[in-house]
Amino acid sequence: MTTESSTPSPSRLLLVGDATWTEPFADALETDLGATVRAVPTETHALEAIRTRRPDAVVTTHRLPETSGVDLLRSIRDRDATLPVIVATASGSEALASEAIAAGVSDYVRLDPDGDPVHCLLERTETVVETARHDRARHDRARQFDAIFRDPRTATWVLDADGTVDRMNRTARELSGGRDGSDATVPAESAESAAVPLWELPRWSDTDRVRGDVRQVVETALEGEFGNAVVIRGSDRRVAGGAGDDHGNGGDDRAVVELSARPITDDRGELVSVVVEGVDITDHADVERDLRRSEELHRVTLNNMTDTVLITDEDGEYTYVCPNVHFIFGYTAGEIRELGTIDDLLGEDLFDREVLAESGVLKNIECTVTDNTGREHALLVNVREVSIHDGTLLYSCRDVTERKQRERALATLQDTAREFLYAGTDEEIARRVTADAPDVLGLEAGAVYRFDPDANVLRPVAYSAGMREVHGPPSPIDADGRTLVGHTFVEDERLFLDDVHADDRLADRSTDLRSAAFVPLGGHGVFVAGTTETGVFDEVTRELADLLAATAEAAFDRIGREERLREQDRELQQRNDRLTALNRINETIREVDGALVRAGTREEMEHAVCELLTGEDRFRFAWIGSTDAAGGSLTPRAWAGTDRGYLDDRSVPLTDDGGEPAGRTASTGEVTVVGNVPGGLREEEWRKAAVARDYLSVISVPLVYNDLTYGVLTVYAAEREAFSGMVREVFAELGETIASAMGAIERKNALLTTSTTRVEFAVEDPSFLLSRLARAASCTVAYQGGARQTAAGSYVFVDVDGATVESVTAVARGLLVVESVKEINATETGGVLRLRLSRPFLAQELADHGVLFHGASATPTSTSIVVDVPDSADVSRIGRLLEERFGETQLVSKRTRDRTADRDLHSRFLGEVTERQLEVIQTAYYAGFFESPRERSGEEIAETLEISPSAFYRHARTVQRKLFSTLFEERNVDGAGPT
């Protein structure tokens, strides 16, 4: 087992709190304890520091910005249950102390501001750090002891300070007469004879002599000395201290056991327990018994023999060499004598002769020897004074090479596990595993294969120099289970092969590897270790290989968890950044919406949008442009931000592919985003000018509402990818909002203006309602007005000439857009129909853009539309709108007219009548009720409207009275008519 260093490494401490106390405390820690100190102000900084590199202890004040020391303690405990944490406060209370203790505080310190708080906290911190260090050391020693305790070749008992059995392993349980069990270690309470002294266990108590010998060994250890004896269980004899007789015949249950007992003391030197080890040396005892029967020399020698016994005189010359000497040294007895004296075999100055003379025996002297093959062996040597056949010194040698190797391997494995705690990448872990494999396993070749899920292969990420020498650099291996490495990974199965060349799954038969271990690393890959020798794997090597692989797998798991946490942190930060940017943009959009509401003209609206988008360093530059008269390029209408002549240096032509984003948007009508302007610097000229002005990303949005284009908004940002994701969607909606506001401005201006331009267009659209009716019925169909949108639908009156209204009605009822048809008036060659439509008529669509639909007429071969365009609207833009609506459009005529009087009279009259009254009077008008003579009577019109004749006449008289009142500007409140 390894021992603690007498000079522990300096402690790493983390201080959390205000600098007014952390700075003097940090100076004291560095000066008095030589500690490495890091100070941070907040809980967030503290958790990040712990995540980066775990300190030995954390010292925090109770009061922290936005939180408390107890809150920090809880956050740390959620991540690490063992990290020492000290909470210090100048104004503590029992409630606060209880809260800290409940949260798992290592120490709670109330600082007296009138005393020496730094010195007080320093002492408490040193105590906590030392306690944590001792706890870690104690846990390490416990793990090492457990590894030795589970050795199946040695029976081990752990006794309490009164000699009663506290714990035993399986081998000890079998030797001392308990039931067989499956557990490697068994608490004393589960044995048949629980909580009894060792010598009272069943098979020790079969004779008084055996029981007495066991008791003597234990009591020697209880007195603080090393106790040793060889007892014969199952007979009435025992071998103790190297002498004795045997007169028993033995039997199947006979066993000769060498017992050794060691006292275990605490830090104060007080006895806390006794560890008793027993080795079954029955075979050796049988040989000893035979030798004793023939010769006293053999009897005395074998009485002290554990492995190999040598006897010499005072000059070191051999007088006896045990026949089994070749098991350790590889030499025969004759060859041992030829080597020289005992000093040539075990080394000079093995012990002090005077000390041996005083005590008569020296035990457990450690030395290292080399056998005849050059291999080193670690020995425990007992030296005893004797007088046998001219020999005066008896040497009994025990080979503990395997135990020492195991101790060194466990120490190396412990160091490896500690290094894994600080490894930051999978490659570091893999390199460490292959570098430590020779020391842990004694195998010079090692490699780690990592699984690549994208390619479904196992790639060698690290391998030792020994692997390169005996095998060459490893190659990637398919994870299909057909090779040794692939099988180990796919089947999650360990393979310990004495000779890999005997296995058909060996991928490279040119390798010099013979014995090889293939151990899976979970879902991470495979660990391979081997040597050029065959048959080298024993149980210890297999167990150590499993431990090394399990430690590496745990380290890979930790790296994966930490990487996932870092990725989550990065994603969270990116989301926060996107949310911040989106909130900022939404705030801008709200300001833009407010400006759109307040603007009185389109020019004010455009300038306000550009100013708001570039204000407060939101975006670098913004401008709004519209297509020029020729339709080949964009003309800037408004702009704001850092321009530096960008629009002056270039024209913006309309293009479907490449070129300035504004030109692409104007041509395609789609949103254009360039996230990385410098990315195509050599392909497009506009990018050079943009990069020179720090325009690193661009978005261009069409300003379209109800299929009418009002221009293009283009915005430039000083950072890349500023318009991706939701930002793009927000700007697309902004474009629609701006266009809608521009349409509202035009509709408002259209209502206020008195000067209009009456324009007639010839259109070619077979799908237009009037064109379909005229073509199908071979007649002329003209719009008679009355286009209204009500809750019941959209209504329009049409005049038919050249065909019966019945034939046109039949055609209309076959159209999906027509929901119902009413015959208002009919003649032999025509009449008037009222159509209820499933969607708004063209008049409503044009009204959204401030344009008044005056009339339309269709024949089987041609269609014309007449509209009144206010001066505030662009006639050419209305023409493009109609062209998008109908396809081929031709301007026939246009003339300017003033409709002030008409507007005032028309508006006043419409303000006086209800929708129902207007419907009745329109139907009467188009039915010829006001013709002379009347074409249809009031009763007939009432029947068409599905109302009573009296109701029809009442509505007609009411509308007439309101019309005359409006015309003569005489109103009668009580409805009695003009005076």
C-alpha cells in the first residue's frame, strides 16, 4: 500500500465575496499556508471556477450580490457532495447556522469584528482542508486494503480491539468453519458464530492446543506485537514458532495454516483492530512431516519454511539449501552453492548481526533479487539463529513479487484516476491509459480505439511505443463484430487471449502480439493491451485490466457530460443573444408602428422608418427605394444611417440572381438576405463597397399590400448573420405593415382629394367575371354599379345586352364565384341582374388602394375597365396592379376631372341612407321602376326583394325624401318632408 507524502502539495482555495475581506484573507492563506488562492465576487463566478478546476475548499461570506453563501452552498452540493465549503459571517445567528448545517456546510464561522477575524478564519480553513485531505487519504487506504482483502489465496480476518471477529473474507470463512457463500467478503454478523473471538470459531476450537495457539497469536497482536504461528487444523498437533511434533494421521479435513497477526493503531497509537492473515500450507507441512520423520534437520527447517529455506554459517557459506529453491531463484540447489555466499544471492548488509544476536530472530526483511532469467523478485526474508549441522543462520524467503506488483499497479491506477479528473479531452484520457498500461498490467503494448458513429468505425486515438514496435501503428477497424476489436465493442464482451493467432477473428496476422486483452469501454470504444509472450493473464492481471478500463470509461463519461453541459451553456447563451436581439428589434418595430400611425404623408412615413431603424446604433444603414419610370432600376426615396455615398456610387438594377439585394427583391418580390457580405467579396462588386462601409449583413424586404408594390426596404448591419431566423420573419411582417400603412395613406388622400384622373384600360383576362358571362352568353355585359360588401356577401348589378337574362342567369349560376342571381329587370334582348359573389368584386380591391372603380364592359371579344385615380396615386402603379390582376393590360385613355361637387353630394346622401334602403332603391332603379312608363311595378320589385309592397314603397319614399333633402340642403328631423 502506498503511504502519504510527508509534504502534501499546496492547497487550492476559492474565496467568494467582496474584495474588502477576500484580499487580506488571501494574503494570509498564501503566506501562512502556502496555498494557491483564487478570489471571485459572485455565485456565478464561483460555480464557473469550480467547474473549470475543482479547488480543495471553498470559503464564502454569507452576503453575496443577489444571493447568499448558503445559496451558493446548495448549488455546490447539487454538483459535488464532498467539496469542503466554509460559510463565514460577521452577523451570524442560530437560524443561519442551522440553515448552513442543513445545506451540508463543512464549517460555519462567525467572525468577531472586534477580534482577529482573518486569523480565526485562517485556522478554521486550515483545519477543514487538513480534515478533507485526511479523509481522502483514509478512503484511498481503505480501497487499497479492500483490494488486498479480496485476495482468494489468503484468508483474512479483521478483529475488534477485544479479539472478536468483525469481518472475514470467503477464504477465511472456509478455513474457520463457516458456511460457504458467494460474497468475497462477509461481515461477522452473517457467520454462524458471530461476534466471538477468532479462536472460538468452529474449526479452531476442535482441540485445546489449536485454540490456544490461535489465541496466543491474536493476544500477541492485541498487546501491540506481531504474532505468528503455524497451526494444524483437524489434528491434535500444531507447529508454532518453527518447532513441534506431529503424531496425527491427518485426513480430508486436515489443514496446516500459517497465521500472522498485525496490530492496527489509530493516530494516537491506540489499538483499534487486528488483521490476521492465514495461508494454507498444508502441502508444505506434509513435506515437513515426512522430513521430520527421517531427520531432525528437515523437521526443524520445514517447521520454519514458508517458501524457501537456506542455512549458512557465520561466513555466509551454505550448509543447507532447500530443494524448492528454484521456485524463486530459478537455480538448482547446486547452482545456488556455485554462486557464492548468501551475500551474493540476497545482497550485502541484509541485516545487523548484533541486532539478530539480541533478538534471536528478524522477520519480514525486504530485499530484491534477480533470478537466472534476469527477472527481479521482491522477497520477505526471516533470519533466525540456529545450530544445525554446522549452520548458525537460517533464512526463510517468501516471494512477494506479485503482491508488490499489485501494490505498484494499484498506486499507478490511483494516480491515473487522479489525472483523469483533470483531463479535458478524450485524447488526453486515451494517451494516459496507454502510457500507464505497462506499469499497471506489465504489458508493453497498449492502444485505445474510439468509436466514430458517423463512419461506424473504431479509430485508434492513442497507442504506446510498445504497440508500435510489436504490431505497428494500428488502423481503423469496422464496427461490424467480425474482428477481435469489433466483437469486443459490439458484444460488450471482454476477451483475454493467451495467443491471438489462435483466433480466426485476428485482423492482422503479421502482428507479433501473442497474449492480448480486449476490454470494452462502454459506448466509447475498446482498450487493447498485449505482449509478445503467451499465456500471461492471471486473475490479478485480468482484474487490473478491468479496473483500468472502468476508470477510463468513467473518465470518458465525465468528458461527455461536461461537453454536453458546455454545449447546453452555449446554446442557452445563443438563445439569450437571439432573444435580446429579437427584443431589441421588436422594440424598434413598435416604434416604427407608432411612427406609421402618426405619419401624415408617405414621405414622412418612409423617412421615419429609416430613421428609427438606424437610430441608437440599431442598424448601420437603411433606405427605401421604388422602381423608376422605365422599370429597370431602383430610385432611392428615403434613407438614414451611415451612408458615406453608398447610394451615390452605384445604381441598383433589377436582377433575379446576384447583384445588390434590393435589386433582387424588387425583381423577384421575395425577401433577400445576405448573412455574410464579405463571403463573396470577389464575385460581386457591390460587396466591396458594402464591406468598406462595415455592412456585413443585409436584408431587403418588398413593401407589398394587396398585390400592390410600394417599393423595397433594405437594411444593413455591422455584424454577420444579423437577419437570420425569426429576425427575417419579423422584417417580412414589417414590410407588409409599412405597405399597408402606405395603402391607408393613399386611401385617405383619395378620400380627401377632389382632383382625379379617369383612366380606361383594355384588359385580356378570360377569367374576369364580366368577360366569362359575355363570352358564354354571346352578349354584352356591363357593370351598372352598386358594388357593395355586406355581412351577407358582395353584391354587384350588371346590365345584359344582346341576350336574354335567363341565358346569362344560367351561365352565372354555373360559376363558383357566383353564389346567387336575381333578375331585376328583363327585356327580350337584355335586362339587369343582381349577383351575390363569394369574394369581393374588383371595385373593393381597387378601393383598398384609394382607386374608384367607375365602370366595366365586356363583349365576347374584348373587355374595358374605367377607374378614377386620385392625384396622390401613381397611374402607372395602378396600371401595373391591373396588369398583375389581369395579365395583358393596355391604356386606352385618361383625362383629369374635378369631382368636388359630386363627392360632397354623394357622400352626404350615402351618409343619410341605410344599407337596406340603398339596396331597395338600387334594385328599383336598375329594374326600371323610375322609367316612364315603368318597366316593373313596385309589387314586382318587392317580390324580387322578398319584402311586402308596403315595405318597398316606404323605403322608396324615405330614400327619395333624403335625396331631395340632400339636394336642396333642407332636412326635416321628423321625416315629414320638405316644407
